[in-house]
Amino acid sequence: MDTEKKTLDVCLTPALIENFNTDDTLIVIIDIVRASSTICTAFYYGADEVLPVADKSKALSYKQQGYLIAGERNGEKLQGFDFGNSPFEFMTTDLEGKKLAITTTNGTQNIEKVSQHLGMNSEIVIGAFVNYKVLLNYLRGSGKNILLVCSGWKGNVSIEDTLFAGKLIDDLNRFNQYTFPTDSANHALLIYEQAKDDIFGFIMDQSMRFKDKISLLGNDIRYCLKEDATNAIPVLTDGKFVNRQEGKGN
Amino acid sequence: MDTEKKTLDVCLTPALIENFNTDDTLIVIIDIVRASSTICTAFYYGADEVLPVADKSKALSYKQQGYLIAGERNGEKLQGFDFGNSPFEFMTTDLEGKKLAITTTNGTQNIEKVSQHLGMNSEIVIGAFVNYKVLLNYLRGSGKNILLVCSGWKGNVSIEDTLFAGKLIDDLNRFNQYTFPTDSANHALLIYEQAKDDIFGFIMDQSMRFKDKISLLGNDIRYCLKEDATNAIPVLTDGKFVNRQEGKGN
């Protein structure tokens, strides 16, 4: 049977999103350190919905509407919020059946930016090492074009998001044949190939952003690189994430 | 002596230029296939100045002002122009002492975009394999921060520009110690490391853009990868490029 190949592409930073056609596309939002990993963890510990909010005052206002609220800027927990952005804070039974509103330095702004560029028949899902296996199955089963959107760092690229995109491309290509419409997928794949034997060591060696933050972020980063620590499939529906994990949520 | 380290960074596509501080910075414009290589070639064959023009009608109007004019869109030479964008067309004594106005699909738009973001005490120079050795010496001698701006492809990244940036980083780092303010330099360096043993084969293997254009662009690409085929240092001065090559131009 001669079926049309789907496209597999990477947007290396949300600043480039307008270069991409997102019709009939499953869009994977990647912010490994830490928003993607944190959102998956919140669902794994029972959160009922996760509402991404770009503005911190608006996020704070959800407290009065019965939400738990998570807020972070430049790595620090915001005053008045229940949580910061460390995934370890979300490993608590307090989240069971609760709604969570979250605002972070990069991640939630990027979700807003990508949401504004959604094509027809598209969907946004959160991708991380901590939901890798279920995510890969979800992508394989979708039958859609796939666009991996790296959140990057302050408008530019980030090595950990790029290499994660490369890992997904490496595995997706084992099962399906995709076309790569741009050179971005190859950028990601080539970087992943050099990182794959020791991803933690690679990130620490490559990125100036983390070298001086090992004491602050080291444990978080180790967790964020832990494959399949959760089985969450956070999918954006009517502006909020719900968990598409089989047998849970909807 | 404790001198402050300079920064070395890469802007992977001009769409990201606003992320970068360009004060006290030598900016290298990279458009390997083909504008960078073509402009160096035009100077090597004696052109007196090269005026980059984003708009094709405006470029055409320079014909009446005594310029030779080069125009290309999507790989094709534009009607009414003296040259297209193949470097082989510029290997002619017709260029000696002449002014050339040039407009191309990506390259000249990108020069305009970067020019609009010029910081204090900055300079724009053209970089290509065909002027590699003289360019490297020029960068080493500048004592400035260095920003390599890849022209990319249609707003996104391109493998040949990224790997060229990686090659420059690899060599610059042998002589000076730079800081890498973002993750982009490492992206470029990691890709160059995998390409360096066979750059032509790598580009052809990696980029969908070139696979079906080998008969049209193959010879051009081979020339564009030829190190030191020229000794031109095209520097932007008052909106036009002049050749800073020692003993010639100014």
C-alpha cells in the first residue's frame, strides 16, 4: 500500500514557530528542565488538570478559584505560590484530584505562543524523558504529522531540549518513515547521537547555563532525565492540560 | 595579564538576531550556498564594491547608475540582470574595477535584517569556505566579541551554514579562549565534528534541499566548499561591501 509519508520536524525555539505549518499536526512541547517534566509529574501524582498561565499575577488569581498554584521565575519559587517548578515539590498526595495553575519563566510563555499558531486538526502534548515510553506510543499511534517544539532558553536554543527532540526522531524513524521538511530534525538527531551515551554528563559539559547551578539544580536535572518515571500524556484541551493516559482522566 | 574573555556566539538564523547583543562585535554573515561565496568571488575577480539590495526592482534600478547587477530568486537568475547567484558567473575580468549590486533569495534580505540590529562599535564581514584563512586571521586579530550569523533557509536553520559556524568556532578556540553565552555555539560545533571528514557528502546526505538539486547545484556546492579559493575580506561600510584584503581596496 502506498501511503503518504508524514512529516517530522523540529522547531528549535518557539521564536521560530511561524516557519512551520501546523495543520494535521501533533505538536510536542519540550521543556526538559523543568516545565515538561514537572507537568508530567503533577499528573502522575494525581492532578486533575494543569492550566498553563503566562502571566504571574493572573496565575496567582487562580488561588481564589480553588486551584493549587505553581509559580517560578529564573529558577526561584514565586512568593504566595504553593509550588515552584521543581518536580520534587509535586511528588505529594496533596495534588490528588486537584486543579493546578502554573506559570514558569519559559515554559508557559512558550505554550501560549505555540497555542496561538495552532493549525486545523492539531493537538498539543507535553513531552519529557519522564513520560518517554507512553509519549512515543502516543506519537506512533497518531497518524499525524509531528512537530517537536523545543522551549529553548530566553528565545534561543537549548541543548537539552534539542537532544531530546533528536532522541524522539531516532526512535520514531525506527517504526515509520517520515520526511524531514527542513534541516532542523537533522540538527537535533546529530546532537543526540553525540549525547546518548551519557546525557547528564553531556548536558553538564555542554551548557554554560547549568555549570554553575549544579548544587541548585543537579538533583532536578537527574530526575528530569529519568526515562518513564511517569506515565502521563498531558494534552491541551480548551486551554488546559488533561491527562490522556489510558484508564485515567478522560 | 588577566584580560577579559570575549564572547563567541552563533545566531542559527537571522530570525533570532534580536536575542543577541551586538555591541563591540564582529558579525560574520554566513550564506555558504551561495551568497557569501559569490560575494567573495566577485571581489577576488576585481569588483570594487558590492551593494546588497533586498528588493529586486531596486537592484534592477542600479543598472542605470553604472552598476553591474546580480539577481537571483529560488536558484534562478532574474530577467534583465547581468548575473545570477552562481559563483562561476563571477569568474570574469568584466568585474575589474566595477560596482556590483546584488539581490538574492535569502542572503541579501538577511544582511539587511542584521544591519538593522547593529550595536555600537560593530562591524559586518562576509564569511565563507572560499575566504576561510583570511577570515580566520581577521577574526583572530579583531579583539572583539564574535557573532556568527547563519543565513539559514527560509527563516529556519541550514546544515551547511551551521557546520561552517562550527568550523570557525573549532579553529578560533585553538588560539583564544572565548565564552559561549548561549547553547548555539555548541550546536554548531557538535554538528561540524560529525561533518568534517567529508563535508560535501555530509551536506548531500543530510539536507533534503540539495538531494534533488545535485545536477543543478552540484558544481556550485563543490566550489562553495573549496577552502581559500579567494582571499577577499568583504566588510560592510556605509551600506556597501568593500574588500579589506591587505594591499587592496582601502
